Amino acid sequence: MAKFEITKRKNGEFQYNLKASNGEIILTSEGYVAKASCVKGINSVIKNSTEEQRFEKRVAKNSKYFFILKAKNGQVIGTSEMYESEATRDKGIASVKKNASSAKIADMTKK
């Protein structure tokens, strides 16, 4: 089962990773000062991941492929890993679309 894992960075900020059922990270957030803001970011991913136009396909300077997910207001709410090809990047987008709406939230900061 897919899940959003909330973790705490070394600088004290919270972030989430959306993990597919195989445990692979398919989307990572920016850092948030408050855990509540991180949860709002997760809810924004769930809402926006159903809309194709929210995904922006990009190519990095190292020629690897990735995507970002944006909210309706244009704010970046998640960034993918780097992919070797356009096809694998597009599979990553499909995985976010498929998994985000049913993913559970796991707060790893309580462990």
C-alpha cells in the first residue's frame, strides 16, 4: 500500500515522501517549519495529483528527467526523483496519480 511518510530533517523542518507500495519514493516535498503545514501539503498533493496540467515535466542539467507537481496557485508541492528516460518519468507521474489518493499518512517523527 502506498503511503505518505512525514519525517523531520536535520534542520528541524518536516517533509513528506510519497512512497509507492514497493517502498520506492515517487514524490518529495519541500521543507516545512510546522508539521500541520506538511499535512496541508499532503492534502494538496491528493487534490492536485488527479489533474494532468498540474504536472510539469522537466529535464535537469545532467540530462536526467524529472517532474514537479504544482498546486492550482502555481506553488510547487512535490518533486520527483531523477529518471533516465522520458518513459520512466511518465511512469512516475502515473504512479503519483494512481497512489496519492489512496495513500495513508505515516508520521515517522513519533518513532
